[in-house]
Amino acid sequence: RGVARRALMVDLQFPRGDNDAGSYAAIQEIRLLQSLGFKVTFAPRNGAYLGRHTERIQKMGVEAIYAPYVRLVEELLEARGAEFDLVYVTRYTVAQDILPLIRRHAPQARIAFCNADLHCLREMREAVLMESGPLMQQADATREAEMAVVAAADVTLSYNDVEHEIMQAAVPGVRIAQAPWVVDVSTDVPGFEARRDVTFLGGFAHPPNRLAVEFFAHDVIPGLRAAIPDVTCNVFGSGMSAEVEALGRDGLAIRGFAPDLKGVYDGCRVFVAPLLTGAGLKGKVVDALAYGTPSVLSPIAAEGANLRDGVEVLIARTPHEWVEAITRLYQDSDLWAAMSRAAQAHARRYYSFETAQAQMQRALALGGLSAEPDPRNLVTRKARLSQG
């Protein structure tokens, strides 16, 4: 046709740089679609212009839609729905409102739904942890809404095999593809002796991260301090409440937002992700692999990343296992070095741009849209760009 295929991406808001895993994922998905020859238009559900964050994706060659020029995604679909070959929607809460409108105003477009994580699974795990009937009822309602979206989309992209199985059982015949994730593998990894302490990182608007730090503060830190008296667990992240800050104590330092991710991962000897609830793929876990920082993870934190206990990471469940695993990794330089190398090899294998591009290509094909890498496209292969 002489014109690039057109993709409309819809999410709750414009991606906020590398501020959170969802924003980071959206930036990568834009790059992957561009590399497959799509001209990308991004329309946030909230319609809000976000200054430098909006300008960043415009500099990437993306058409950004925002108020007051176009107030709502509905207006855009009504006026220009016929232009799009693909509508790529993230989050079921966004998708459930607009899927019928896409079918009405863009009947020719294929709909790809990225579920980010399976919200009902996260809520169900939280309900079990809290032994809460009302939370379980909420999880059931969420499940119904999510599965309706999965059934209505042409293809659903999901990061996690556990979630694939839940969706396949709930919606027979559903088309599910592996969602891509991209990281840059660090080329300069500080050694064992150059590092100290233990680190956790997470956005605290996300309840699983708060619950993880509560568990670690109350159940792991006392035993860890007894095993390694001079160790501190540094907790970094955005959106910290007074409740989270109050968890600070001897051996647990609440540090707040980390503007320099590389510095955080390169400075700590052991990365921990003691998640008791949650779903999806954990961006912080994949980042630790890419930076070559050995990690101790809960089974939920490791989910979806094809990780092997004792090879790329150590897995811990009980407080005793947490103390034992961290102590081993913290004190054994040979084990530490072997895990650092294995972690980076794993990141190269599963999370390169080329692997992700092939996954996106397969996902679109499953949804009925063939797309080939466009050699004329000059999309950078680097995952993290400067914030500008």
C-alpha cells in the first residue's frame, strides 16, 4: 500500500518513562510494533497530556492523542476507526469499556489485549492471604469481567504460564500468546566485593509490594540480622505511604524513589522479591537478571520467568528459608559469581529485543494479522532511553 500499517494503542494513561513496570512495558511494545512496520497512535483512556512523558513518545515517532484536541478515545474511534489495522489495548478495565466501540467503528481492525497481569489471580491470592470473604467475592467479580474481555479479543497477550492455563480453562478456544518483555543486559557488572547489603524495589501503589515488605520486616529481618549482623535491606520505590515508611527499623531502611536503577542493582549484593501475592511477570526480577545481581525470590516473584531454583536464582518460601538463602548468597562468592553469570545468560536468551520481536510477531499472527520485521525501520534496540 506504500503506507505503514496503523496500530492504535490504548492504555489508562501515557507511559511515564521508566517510572513503573507498566510504563516500561508500553514503551517496549511501541518499539516492537514500530519494528514490525506499524505507524503507532497512542490514546490514553484518561485523555491527559503528561508533559515530558507525552513528548517522549512523540519523539519516538508516535502520534499522541490527548485533550482538548480529542477528549475521548470514543471520539477518536468514531472519527478515524477505519484507519487502524490493529488496536492494542492494555488492562481489562480499559478494554471492557471500549471493545464494543472498536468492533463498531473499526470492524476491520484486529484487537490484541495485553492483560499486564491477571487481576483476579492477584486479588484471589490476596484474599487467601488475608482470609477475607469480601476480597474473594471481589476476585470472583473481577474474574468474570476479565474473562469477558479475553473472550472478546482476537488474541490475548500474557506473561505467565499459570495465567495462560487459567484463561484457557475459563474461555475454551481462547487465543493466548506469550507477551514480550525486553531488557538491556548490562556489560559492566561490579563484583562480589564491590557490593554490600540487600535490596528490594517496587512501586508502592501496588499492594503486593507493600505486603512483601511487611512480611520481610516482621518475619525475615530478625533472623537475617542474627545471621549477618551488619546487613541492611534497602527498600526503594515510588508511592510510599506513611504505613510503609513506618516499617523502617534496624536492618531495614526505607529509601524512597530510586532515580538511578543501575546504581541500585549494581550497589547491592543480593536482590530480594518476597512477594506473597501478585501475578504477571515481575519487571524488577527481570531487571535484576539483566544487571547480573543475584536474587532470592518467592515462588510468586519467580513466576512466568522460566527460572530454576539454584541455577539463575534461589527460591525461598518460609522465613527460615529466606534467611538461609540470603546468607548463602551473601557469603559465598563462588555461588554469587555463578548465579550472576547464569542470570545474565538467562536475560539474553529470553528478554532480548529479537526474542521479543518474534513473540510479538507470533501474537499478532495468532490474532489474524501477519507482520514482518521492517529492515527500513530504525527503531533503537536499546530498551532504556534517556528521560529527556
